[in-house]
Amino acid sequence: MSRSQAIRSFRGEAVKSKLLSQGIYVRAASIKVVSEEAPEAYKNVDEVVRASHDAGIASMVARLRPLGVVKG
């Protein structure tokens, strides 16, 4: 979804609390940025990878789990 739609759909504090309960620490310039980056605002990565693989534009080789994310 778009960033403006994410801001309207998610409360930054609620997103931050939910992520913290999962052991994910968030540090952002503003609470608005947390709303924009809510996990629910993104497509399911497994579906995107599968579609890319099936279309022949990419090959699945490994499943990775991020240790950290920096946006800027």
C-alpha cells in the first residue's frame, strides 16, 4: 500500500508495541515513519519471490532472515 494509506491505516505507537512484543526494536525519526513502515503495508515476500521464480525472472536459492534494517 502507499505510504499515505499506511499512515491512515496504522497507528505508529501500536505498530511499535506489536513489533516490540515480537522482540523487534524500532528506532525511527518520528512515529509517522513507523506507521509508513508497518509490516502489514507490504506484500508477502514469499508470494513475491514465488511469482518472480515462476515467471523465470529470478531463481530461488536461499531463504534469509534479516538481522537488522536501516532505512534512510
